[in-house]
Amino acid sequence: MKMFQYIVIGNKGKPEEIWVCEHCRKKHAGQSFDGNWRLIDKSSSGNRECAMCKAGHVLTEEQLAGH
């Protein structure tokens, strides 16, 4: 699964880096348009946990091979 890294402005006004899955990225698309989220990286490999849905998205070898 594709993962996206954003810098977001937290509740206390401090920027923090989070990773979100493709589903949550689409679900929260409005956040990036109003300037609260700024995309800084994308990844389709490795083990990452989505900061929004808290699901761990681990890619299998089949997904990495594009099957």
C-alpha cells in the first residue's frame, strides 16, 4: 500500500511528521488543501503505521512485485 508522509500542524501549533495510508489520505484530502498538511514524502515499501487509522500496512512480496 502506498504511504504518504506529511508535516502537520498539531493542536499546540507545533509541526509534526506523520505517515498516512492511501485510504486516509483520500478521506482527509481537505486537510492538505487548507494548509494544515504538507506532503513531504511517499513510500510504497517498508513497514509503516498509519497515524489516522492506526493500521500497520505491511507489504507482501507479491505487492512489491506488482502482482
